[in-house]
Amino acid sequence: MRLLQLFILFIGLNSINGCVSQTEPALPKQPSSAMTDNISQLALEKSKALGEKGKEFEQKQQYDEAVILTRQAIFKAQEAARSDGLVLFIRWQWQLGRIFKAQGKINQAIVAYQQALQVLVPEGTFRWEMKEYGMPGEVSLYQELRHFFFQLADLLLQRAATETNPAKKQHDLRQARKTIEHLKQADVENYFGNCVTAFQKNGKRLDEIQDARTAVIYPILLAERLELLVSFPNQEASSTLHRFSVPVGLDTVREEVRQFREQLDVGYLQPKSTSFKRNAQQLYSWLIEPLEHQLSQQGIDTLVFVPEGVLHTIPMAALYDGNQFLMENFAVAITPGLSLTAPKADRLISDNLQALLGGITMETQGYPKLLYAPFEIEKISQLYSHSDRLLNEQFTETELTKALNNQDYSLVHFISHAEFADNAAQSFMVTFDGTLTLEELATLIQPTQQRKTPIELLTLSACNTAEGDNEWAALGLSGMAVKAGARSVLATLWKAHDETTYHLITRFYKALEDKKSKAQALQSAQKDLLDSSYHHPFYWAPLVLIGNWL
């Protein structure tokens, strides 16, 4: 309790620069004195010294001594009423948890981790930019804390595996998933460099949606194994989680994913190549095969993945069972997190639907002409009679702002070159007179006082995720749905063939008119292309649906 009070005090003093609620009143500044500052500094230094000494004993496997010193370090961190004192508290609680784990005291380890988590994520919301508080000479605290989240989730999953009480087992599984949810929120906030919590308030948890034929698959990539937490429909509101454990570690999965992406790219020059199938089948055996029986038994036709890390970079629809692609049997969607979306059960049909269609159909700023862009815009406008167009010279930030502020659009479709890099500041969409950063684009799209209704579907039909650390680039693509407040985003993981993208997009919209769900509409479009000469997944797999699949 005392620690929580200290935390609130720090928030009130604005000593932690982060995601503080705008409606929460700031506490008045408390008077300080040189003596108080000196006591705090001494406590801080003592905490560091004790904690580091405890770490030495931890490394020597002298755990009893390590526990005593680490607990003393925690006490001194509480005495130091400063933001860096809180960081030390988290660090030493984490250390205490590791020591207990090494001693085989799993319950005590979980308690230590969770006490750190309560300060780190009070009421489910990150309250400061963690990366600013790393210790000199070390990796940022944010990067360190990624390990923290996975270690806590691992402990909870281990305990769940041996728990015989069904209620307690479910509690641990949900807590493990919730722990990774906190990390996903931190990932998106870290990518954008600010808070992205404003659009979660009216959201609904994915596994609470009453969709009788949809399963939600939540992979957790751990160092030595892959855990799949799956929720099926027609269950109690508390949503029973089914756990599947696969004995394959993170490094092995990451390498398989890297090879899979490489082999998908081969399809551009070698459309008859089948070299991708080995990797696609291996990934299928890890991610889908363990739950095939339950999927069949419950009549599932739609899979919603909540990917983590490297899994953001691959099209799940292209996983292969040895005979068929995943999308031949299931409609597929992804979402960045269980609580980072706003599902809605309404289908997107054209009756009185307002659409904004924009883009560049000519060569500009060194980017080649999108040959099929005019046909794509024309085809969509035929389906949606209540549509406005902003093309070429009109496709500017000024005109986009004016249009989006003056009209409630349900559908926004942009066809222009876009690049998603490993951070939001370097990600952009090309306009006629320059570029829009991802942050600027999201700000344009998100609801305002003038336009309160979230956009149902945002389509970016010519975007590309950057090479290199593309786990983060692909995360930016998913995070766009969250940041912009759009219910769904349809986008391409890589810049595919211009003609096939046109066919995919237009067939997707046509399927929506047949009152299919968004996920089913994408599945229908992909199946059509699979049956054509463009059957290699390089051509039909890059288009992914993010967010609301209904």
C-alpha cells in the first residue's frame, strides 16, 4: 500500500513522463528540503549497493544470502521517494523472483514478479516511458522488461500445467495471457513513442464476442517452447482457455519464419516454385496441428491470431498442412492484442455507406506509377455510390484533413506507396506534395470531436514492411489499427504484384457486398486468386486483415 501511495505521488509530481490519464487530477507538489533529498539519495545509493551485492550472490548460487540482500535493497528502494527508486524496486523484485525460481519456489517467485508488475502497470496502464530509466551501460529498461514479462508468463504457465483444480488452472492461464497483453501494449506504445490507450475504453475482449464459429489463437513464444492459448466459442463468459504446449524454442521458430519469408519472395521471379512449402508445413505443424481436432469438433471456420514478435511478419493464411493452405479451410484475421481493438458485430455493406477513396495514380517522388490504381478506385466507387475521391493533386494532407473532418466515413481506402519501418517516425505514406508519417496518418484517421464514429475499415493497398528488424515494422502495421482507432485495417505485408493486388482488393469488396464477414471476404478473394495462374502465395498472401474480422 505504501508503495502504491509513493507511485501516485510520483505521478502527481510529474516525475515520471508517460501515459497519465488526462482526466486524472494531478496531486499538488509536496514541499521538499535538502535534508529530504539527501535521505532519498542515500536510500537510493544503498538500494543499488545492496541489490548489486544480492545479484552477485545470485550468480554464485548462494540463494539464501541473495534473498536477504535483495529484500533489503527493495526496502531501501521504497524509502527513496523518486522515480528511479521505483525502477529499482521493480528491478530488485524481479531479482527476488528469479532467486525463488532458482530455488524451485514457484509460488513465491510468482508473487515477487507480480508485485513488480503492480507498480509497473497499475490498473492495466503503463504510466511512464520505461526506456528512459535504464541504468548507464546497460540495455534500456524497456528491453530488459520484455524478458520480465516472458519470465512471469512462463512461471504462470508452468504452474498451470501441474494444477489439478480447474478454476485455479484457468486463473493462471488467464494471468499468463494478461501478462503478455501488458507487453503487447508496451510494444505498441514503444513503437509510436507515446500512449495509445485512448481507443480501448469502448473495446470488448475478442474472446467475449459471440461468434459461434470463431476461435482465438494466442501464441506465446518462450525460449524453450511455444505455448498456444486458445479460446473456442459457445463457452461461458469467463472463456475457458485451452493450452497446447509445443517443444520448440524461440530461436528455432524465428529461423523457420525467416526462411519462410525468403521462400515467399522467391515467388516473384519463380511463380511455380514450391520451395516455401517445407517452411509453411513446419510452421503449420507447430501453430495449427496441435488443435486441429478441436477446430474440427467445434465446427470452426474463422481463426483470429494474436501474434507475438516474429509471427507478425508472416501471413498465417499461407501455412500449409501438406495438402491445403490454411485459408482454404479457415478465414483468417490477426489483431495486435485482445484488448487493443474494438470489435463490432455489424457487417460492412454498401447501403448508404460513406467511403473516401484516395491515392496517387501517377509516378511521383521517385516511386513508380501504380498501373492498376485507376481501375481499383473505379471498381470500388461502382460498389459504393456514396463515395468521395481525392486523387493525385488532391491527395494532400490539407485535403485529406478537410474531408475527414467534414464527413463520417465508414470506409477509407488509400492506394499510395507506403513504407513501414521499425519505428513510427520513419514509417510513412506518400502524398502528392510529400509524405504523411504513420503518426500523422493515424491522427487524421482517428475519431475527433467533429467525427466521433470510428472508421469501420481502413485499407492501405500498396504498403510494404521494411527489411531488417521487420518484426517491428510488421508490428507498426498492426499497431496502426490501434493508433488510428479503426475497427479494421486491410493492408499488405509486402509490396506484391500490382495486378494481383488489384484483383484481391476488388474481389474482397465484392465479397463484402455478398454479406460475408471481412475475414470471409478476404478468404474468398484469396481462393479466387489461388485458382488462377497466380497461385503462389507471394501473390495472394500479403494482404492481411487486422482487427475486427466480422
